[in-house]
Amino acid sequence: MRGQLVTAGSPTNDAERLIEVGRALFEKLTTDPVLNVIELPDGLGVCLVHAVRGGGKIYVAPDESALWVGSEVDYAAGLGVFRDGARTCVETFAASRKHA
């Protein structure tokens, strides 16, 4: 079963693509994530929030690169480092599930 996705408004086609990328990454980390989506300012991409204890956030850029931050990092702080170019290596997502 795919995780539930909650969005505010109707995302654009480009945002839909990025949401799918983020969802696929979250599915490597946990089963059936319930995700809230925030479209980022200035065309930076989207942020998917798994709003449960220990859930975290994945910021996805238009080039499909992504940054994962833990739940202890607030949205603005995560956005700041994402805006500065920080990204998570894609292999890290697969490795995280193996150790869970």
C-alpha cells in the first residue's frame, strides 16, 4: 500500500514529478508514510514532511536531487541548508532502510 499524501491546493505538473521522487525516497526509509507536501518558494522544489515522531523531511529540487533532515530540524532551517546546496546522497536512502 502506498503512503497517504496530503497537499495544500493543486500541485503543478513539475511539483507532481518532484512529489513522486520524494515519495519514492521516503518509501526507502519507512513503510506507508503519511506525507504532507509544501511547495518551496522561488521554484526551489517541494518539501515532503512525514509528520510523525522521528519522521523527518525530504526537500526535492527540480533536478531531482534531495535533502533528508530529521524531525529535530525545523522547516526553515532545513530550507536554509537546502537553498545553500546541501543534498543527501541517494545511496544513503537505501542504506537507511537496511539498518532500520
